[in-house]
Amino acid sequence: MKLLRYGPAGQEKPGLMDNDGNIRCLAQHVDDIDGSAISDEALATLRRLDTNYLPLVDEDVRLGACAGNVGKFLCIGLNYSDHAAESGMPVPSEPEVFTKATSSICGPDDDIIQPRNSEKLDWEVELAIVIGKHASYVSEEEAGNHIAGYCVCNDVSERLFQLEKGSQWDKGKGCDTFGPIGPWLVTRDEVKDPQNLGMWLEVNGHRYQDGNTKTMIFGPAVIVSYLSQFMSLQPGDVISSGTPPGVGLGQKPPVYLAVGDNIKLGIDGLGTQSQTVVALDK
């Protein structure tokens, strides 16, 4: 299934994309697309619905973040060896973990707001993992059963904040609108091999990123197992798993986003996003 959330920001309703590409309303069956709706049992109930009888939704409706009420928004850095090389950093021996503030989460096509004092605004197309079942000290063999599905994430970053204001990356990762996720949460049964998905990103029509999840250093099962050794993962938590090469920081010379720039990105089978950079309202 392709689950989604639609409607004005802060008032999103649950829905799904049917086999004909129509948005269907799920509000009579679940309150939201969140941790309570994406357990194996809850998803099995949704699969039994006849989508032909679900109310149709206007195709031009705004799509919100595909997961609501996210408890933790975790990220894995330098998870593609060629991206580590372009960043001038060693390939990590263990997953490099940081967080994005959940307040950074927004819809896949919402504007990206350039924060105050921003000088080095950057992009990162990433495969995000959505947890469907509580995970604590799970093995790599068990980890896949704790994943509800996957989605596209743009791990928007302010490199000045991230790399030039102390040792903590989080400051450059959690600004408002820095976490577009969606358009859909695609359940794991429809993602046959999450480590063989083409992924790409363009700025103003120029393709900067053109990679594949098969070059990840740590795959989804390893990431979920690893994180569960340090914290429990809860249904609805989102983990963004790293980016291939081609970020603005890695260009020679570096290229950064400016107000008015348009970003388009996507991952095979998981949909596409489109964002425009706008100035922060004074």
C-alpha cells in the first residue's frame, strides 16, 4: 500500500493511493497515518478494504508528511562511501547517528524556508525507514519485521550551522521545513529490495544526485538493529538512512541553494518531491 496524509498543514487526513493513482480517504477507518495505524495487524485490516468504496479525494489536494505524530526523527550520516569521500570524511566503522527535530517535518512539496543567517543551504535525497513495531535489542535477522515501510526524505541541511558552529550536526539539520517526507509511506511488502532503489535529485533542472541504495554502507536492517541497541524504536519513528554523492557541499566549487531555487527528487517506487526555497518572513 501507498499510505499518505492530505489537507492543510496541521489538519491532514489519512488516505491512500489506489492502483489507478487516485487518492482515497481513510478517515472512517483510521485517525491518522501514525504509529497506531502501521502495525502489521493494522495494515492487514487496511489491505482488506475495497478501495473502490473509499471516498475519492481531489487530485490537486496538498499532500502532508506521509507519517504523523512522529516521535523520533533519526538520521544516519555518511552512509554511502562515495558521499563520505566527497565530504572529505572517513568511511565510518559504525553508523554515524544524529537527529533532526520533529518540528522540521513537512509535506513533500512544501516550500523550504531559508533560515536566518543561512549561507550554505544544501540538499540530500535519502531513503527513510518508518518503524511499525517496537524494537529494542533486535537482531539484524529480526529487524525487517519491525519496519512498516519506506518513504522519500530530503535531508535539507545548513552546512554553516552543521559544520562551523561546534561539533554537533543537529544544529544544521533541524530547522523548520528541513524534513520533507513522502509523498507516500510505501509498505515493506511493496519494496522488494530496499537496497536496490535508484534515487536522484535535481536543482533548477540540473541533476546533481543520481545514485542507488545498493551502495549504502549499512542497510536498513543493520540500521534498525544498531539503533535498537541504544534506544527503543517506537511505531511511527522515522530513520533517514543517508545520501549518495552529489550534494552541494561536494561540488567544486560548492553550490548552495538560494531563494527561488526549485528542488526535485525521487526514489524508484516511492514517489517524487518538489520544493521551492523561500525567504523567512521577517
